Amino acid sequence: MRIISGKYKGKRLQAPKNLPVRPTTDMAKEALFNILNNHFNFQDLKILDLFAGTGNISYEFASRGAAPILCIDADFGCINYIKKIANELDFDITTIKSDVFKFLEKNNSSYDLIFADPPYHLDQKDFEKIVHLVFERNLLEDIGMLIIEHSKDTKLEHLDHFAFSRSYGGTTFSFFELEGADEEEDDYDEDDWDDDELEDDTE
């Protein structure tokens, strides 16, 4: 995986091969952050990264100046790897080993941006539960945003607070806000990307 922009632009990281993860591809990640550039100044954003995996998304936020960042994952190996990279690159990233749903049910803090990348095979109701918990527990700041990465087979546009979605190959990002808004079309659309281009960069 590669950090696309910011202080560590172009830096490649190699996660252990035995981690139970499906990292967001570089192509999809770049498209996501181009969308977020239109909404946020990353400096000092408070980030919550759910199902953090290798920390791929958190490193991108941190490289662009976001802090503090909290990563939640149930896998001990993932948590240890994120700690290692955060220490090496001096990122303001804290990790908690926890089931994401249990964490959301107990957490009382709020965040500028929450990113969730659950396993694509989770039941539809589990994806919906993430959205319900985030808004029921007021975990977003007033102008904050929740982003869920999922496959095209999962449909979330019927949920309250849904704002818009974008698809790239087999990956869809659904965006949620306290006040759902009609999003102006950006320059990135699923037709602009070939499925073959979305192979994960594991170098």
C-alpha cells in the first residue's frame, strides 16, 4: 500500500501477509480523498477509523495533517501493526482492540469524520447498524461525515442521513451527514475506472 499525498506522499508500506484484511485499493483511496478535499481541510480533523485493518486510511489522513486519529479493530495483529507504523512515522494515532459494535455502543466522543470499512460479507443489517449507532449516539460533529466502504451488493441509500455515494469498480463509498444534502457531481464516476485498475497494490 502507498500513502498518496501529504507529508509522506509516495511512501510505500508493507503489511504482514497474515493479517485478515482487504485493504482499500490505491485507486479507490485516491478517488475518496479527492472527494473529501472538496469538503474538508484535513489539518487537525478528529478521525475515527472503524475496522481499521492495516491502518491504510488512517495513514492517509495523518499524512495530510489530521489528528487525533483513533483506530478500532478486533484483530490483535492489525492493532500491533498500526502501532508500529504510527510510532515510526510519528503519527497521532491511537489504537483500541475491540469489536466495533461494542465500541460504538459505549463510546461518548464525537468526531469530524468517521470511516468504516467492514468486511464486505457482513449482513446488510450490520452495515445499517453502523449508521444507526453513529447517529443515535451523536458521534459526529455538526459538520461531520460518516463514510462506509462496501460492495455494490450492499444498499444503504434508503437510510436516514444518507447524502450521496460513489462507486469505483467493485467498491462503493456511501456518505452520511447530519443534514443529508444533494451532492454536486464530482469529476469521479465509476465509469472512469476499469475494474482491472482496481487491483490492490501490495508492493
